[in-house]
Amino acid sequence: MTQAPLRLFNSLTRSLETFTPVHAGEARVYTCGPTVYNYPHIGNMRAYVFADVLGRTLSWKGYKLTHVINITDVGHLTDDADSGEDKLEKMAAEKAQDIWDIARHYTQAYWDDVKALNIRQPAHWSIATDYVPQMIEFAKSIAEEHCYELESGLYFDTSTVKDYGRLARAVTEDGEGRIDTVEGKRHAADFAIWRKTPAGEKRQMEWDSPWGRGAPGWHLECSVMGEKLLGFPFDIHTGGIDHREIHHPNEIAQNQAFCHSDVSGANIWMHNNFLVERTGKMSKSSGEFLRLQLLIDKGYHPLAYRMMCLQAHYRSELEFSWEGLQAAFVRLKRMVMIVGGSKFKVEPSVLKELLSRDPLVLRDRLEQVSLRALEKFEGAVSDDLNTAEALVAFEEAIGLKGAAFIDSIVISTLLMDSVLGLNLLNLSRADLRIRPKSAAITEPEIEAALERRKEARAAKDFATSDAIRDELTAKGVEVMDGDPLGWDWKL
Ligand code: AMP
Ligand code: ZN
């Protein structure tokens, strides 16, 4: 098999590197997960679509993947540095609810989005509050050499490790863009390992520790769960680009302290760029913020958003617009129609056999021209996950015309979609018809009206036919006579 070597951009060295696993044949990946104080916005979900494509690519390359995604249910303050309140405590107080219920509710909401976006289940969903005793042990092991205690808790002294902030390329001197809000910190960049509950206060989530009753600092959890579940060094650590500035440099500092060396904890640190939205709808504090459910309520299939993410390189900023989402949806529909049409034409026994095989062994059964498209696809994903180019190769492979290519189209889809995850072999036209929440008409009503219209037209009763069409238009249904995709109507 001619598989191109996988090249990935390492934020630590700011360069493309060939992936070489720590443990032969394996890939161990840690992804910083959501803070479950609110619904994730679609920008957050871009981070997990990216991590999913990375995981799928590693599996496609034949590595045995162990992927960990954590759930942050404690410690993340309203400011990524050490100021503000714990996001979950704040939300629980505002809503006068039990903090554990808040965490459970938003974790489930996140998992619903994960499923809707066809993101594969990782080997472990590690929940921060399940690891508090391990966090205390970890902190104890670095406290003497690297930490100091203040009234408010235990702090990491960033001057005790070599090259603090090398990931962020930040200068570590005081005042470098950090606001020193905690009294007594030795350096502005020093950060909390343990936050003591202030005297006279009670938090809903608090534990006993050698530094008083309180809660762990946010950065600690990822160091601890990464070490416990994957071992240092593991292969790849991912997160959004904001984590390159504070959270990951702090994780690295903790890992260096724990390992008594310059080991950063992971060989490659990868960061997805942001999804941006100009009108502020991505802010969780805005009334109707951009959740995946909002897209669905407006009639978009969630995988149209996955398509939108795949159309951009993960390291580029991606601007959200409804027009852009609509274009991605049309592209998805087109692919679903082509693949569905081909699948329908494959001999049922052949289809059954193809679907039961490991896609990689089907490669030899591809037509020459399909094989060339596959090689292009493989080159694109191997080049730092260039999904935009991979999609073009995919469309080339499924766009081949003629009976001779039918089996190849299905095989190409099996292969390529195992990386892109658009679920093309399972989606049907009916699945893509998402009813906008505001729709005043149901699908059976539309189908019945169109049937009556067809009869009227057959009887050359054009007045009735036009009247039915106008009625449908008034209810938000666009009738699409002669649509090349056979998409007869849309809401
Ligand atoms: P949080 O729940 O705030 O901890 O964030 C979850 C993930 O989403 C992290 O990896 C963030 O870096 C990432 N993230 C936050 N905002 C965006 C955005 N607008 N676009 C892409 N990723 C984001
Ligand atoms: Zn993290």
C-alpha cells in the first residue's frame, strides 16, 4: 500500500513534522474537552470535528488509536488566567441549581452534538471531578520544588521550569499581557494549582487537600488525566488556538515539573483556529447564541456544519455565515444523492460484501482512475489534514460516470468517508429534510399537495396546479420542478 507519510503541524516547533508514534503501531491523543457550564457553541464543536478527523486519519493510517477527551466540570474560571469565578459555580448560583445537575445536563448536551456531528466516541471521556484525588497526588509531587502557598491557594512558580511559555512564544516577564489579579503571586504568569475556598464561603464543589479545603486549578486536570490514561510522553495533544496561550503552556510547565525534565507531555501539540462570527451570536451570553440546535431548528442538517468545517483548513480562521452553511448543505446533499444512487445500483450481494469488509482491503478493487483520486485524497489528508483538498478528490472519485464505476464509487466512499465522517453511505434524502421549527406544514401534507398538483397538471388544469403551488409557497415550501438532483421541494 502506498500510504503517504503523515505530516502534522506542531505548534511547539511551529513547523510540519512527520508523525512518528511513541509506541510502535499506536497513536495516543488527548483533546481538551468542553467546560460544561453551558451549551457548546458551534465554534467549540469545530475543535472536536478537527480532533475527530485527526483520530480518523490516524486509524486510516493503521495506528491503534487511544483517544481521550476530557469533560471540565470544575476549575475553569471565567478568565483563562487566575481571575474570576469558577464557571460552573457561577452558573449554578445564577440558576439556583445543583452544580452536579448543571454539569450532567451540559455534558449530555455536548454528547448530543458530538453524535449529531458523527464524531466518533473516544476511548475515554475523562471527567475532571473523577480525578481529584489523583490531582492532589500530582500536586503533592511537584509542590515542594515548584509551588508556593498563598492565602488563596497553592501556586505554580513558572520560573522553576525551563522555557516557560515556549508554546505560546510568550515572554515570561511580568506584565506580558497577563493581568496579575492574585495578590502575592511571584510572577504574573504563575497559576493556581489549588484554590482554597475563602474563609466563610462554601462552594458546591470542594475537597480536602494539604492546602486546605477547596478545588483544583483548571490546568491540573489535563496534566493528570493525560498522564494517567496515556502516559508521558504521549503522541498528540489538541485544543483550540486560545489554549496555545495559557492553558497548554501551564500544562506543559506542570508536566515538566512532574517528569523532572523538559518533556512537554506530548510530542506534538496541535491547535485548531477559531470559527468567527461577526455579529456576536457566538457569545454564550447573547440570548440566542449559535448552538448546533439552532442550525437544526432553522432546517439545516447538522452534518452540513461538519461539511462547512471540512471545507476549511483547521489552521485557518473560518467565518460563519448562513450563506456559507447553505452552500455546505447543498454540497452535502449532492454527495448524498450521488452516493445513494450508486449504492442503489450495486448488486445487493456485492453491496453486502463490500459493507462487511475492512475498507482498506478493498483498495485493490478500485478502477485505475478511482485509485488515482484515492491517492490524491491520501496526499491531501496526509498533508496536515488538508480536508478541503481531500473533499475535491472525494468528489472526483464519486463523480465518475458509467456503469463500470458503480462499485468503485461505493468503495471510494467507504474509504474516504472513514476519514471525513460525513456518513454518506447511511444518509438518505429523507434524512436531510430537516423541518425548520417555524414550518407551518408537515412533510406528508407537502407530499399530498404535490400529488394533487401532479394530477391537476396531468389533467391540464393549470389554474389548480398554480393555486396549489402558491399555497405551498405561502407556507414556506419551494417547489423545485426539474431540479437536477431530483430535490422536488424544500422548506
Ligand atoms: P471551552 O468549553 O471553553 O473549554 O472550549 C472548548 C474548546 O473549544 C476548546 O478547545 C477551545 O479552544 C475551543 N474553542 C472555543 N471557541 C472556539 C471558536 N470560536 N472556534 C473554534 N474553537 C473554539
Ligand atoms: Zn485541557
